[in-house]
Amino acid sequence: MVDYHKKTLVILPHLDDEFALAPLIKKINVFSKKELYIIYCAERNQSKELDKKRRRESVKSLKILGCNVENITYLNDFFKVDDLKLHETSMKIYIFLTGFLREKNIDQIITLNFEGGHPDHDSLALITRKISNTNININSFYVPAYNGGRFPIFPVSVFQPLKSQDKYFYKEHYGCFPWFDALLIALQYKSERRAFMKLMPFIIFKAIFSRSIYISQKINIESVNWKNSLCLRRYSIDRNDILGKIDSIQ
């Protein structure tokens, strides 16, 4: 289980993905604010002004969760990581993260789950697993963001793992309304208003009715039906494109 007192690195594929880990990040900050580090990976890299705006929004968002601004890192300050193409820089990300872990003496890593919801989420989950497998003293944890859905009537499922992954997850319970911060985060990202409008019904429901978050320490690639995944249907990313890049990491 997550140890809220240990040095923790939260690795996020994009600016705004912290909405899916809001209660977890906030609780870690309660016990060890100076020991929590945040790394953002991919950005749009299309407009400098828009990128600056999104970074300002990300800082405001993380302040809601009690994060130390000095502990926020953007990989695009070191090398280019484009949205939807995170897997293409897998090696650079792996090298940077392993160096960062050693420098900060990190004990555990938290990131989003491998679930076929977004190619960048999946790629980063696999990179994280590779890091954890080669560093036996570092535990890794995976949290669902969104995926192809558990029920036929809903095209997308948010905050819940795929049905085929249920056995890998446990629930971490919190007090009253721990997901209210996810709603506040969604309101911060005015640059992503359209995307959050689609997620808003799920976020509001979670904010009102849920006191828990799903967490796993295991990834099973075969548990994702890629033909029905959002990665393939929405983003046209083949699973082998991701796996090939990850497997090439030495």
C-alpha cells in the first residue's frame, strides 16, 4: 500500500492529469509536503503562450492539493515530449527519471494506469513499471483515469479500472468529499474547458458520492482489449508502437 510518509514521485503524462489522483496527492502532502515531487511529461508544444498558460494553471491546480511549487518539474524544459507521442521519447524519459530517483532518494512512484485510455498514460505506466522492476527498493502504484468503459451504454469510464483489471486493484478510503478538489482542478484548467466538460458529470458524481480511490501495483498488458480501447479507436495508436519503444529501453 502507499506509504504517505515516504519520499514520493508522482509522474503525470500531461498537465491536468492530477485530477485523477487528487485525494492521493493531497493526503501525501498532509504528511510529507517537502518529500513529494511532481513531474509532468508531454505538452502540446504548439504555442508558447498556450504552454505558459497551461503551466500557470497546473501550478494553481497543484497548490489546491498543497504541493510545493519548487518540487514541480516539466520534462519539456530538458527535452521535447509531445502530446500523443510520449512513447517516442521513452528512452530519454527513462534515463531522466532514473537519475531523478537517485538524486532525490525516492521511495515510491505513482502514475496513471495502463488501461488503453490514452497512449501517453499507457506509455508512462510501462516506463514506470520498467523503472520499478530494475529498482527493487522503489514501489510503483497505478491509478485509473479513464478507459473504454465497463458498460456498453457508456463509451468512457472515469476513475474506475477496466472490469478485466478489477482483481489487481484495491480501494484506499478517505474522509468526506475527498474528490471535491478534482472539481476545483477542473475549473482551473480554462485551456482544457472542452475536455473537462466531457468529464464533468463523472467528476461531480465522484465529488459527491465517493470516498475512495482505486490503486494497483500490477500492470497486465493482456488485460486490455486493444481493439476496443480508446487508444486505437480515438487516437489510432497501435499497441505495438508503444511496446516496441518500451522494449527497446536498455
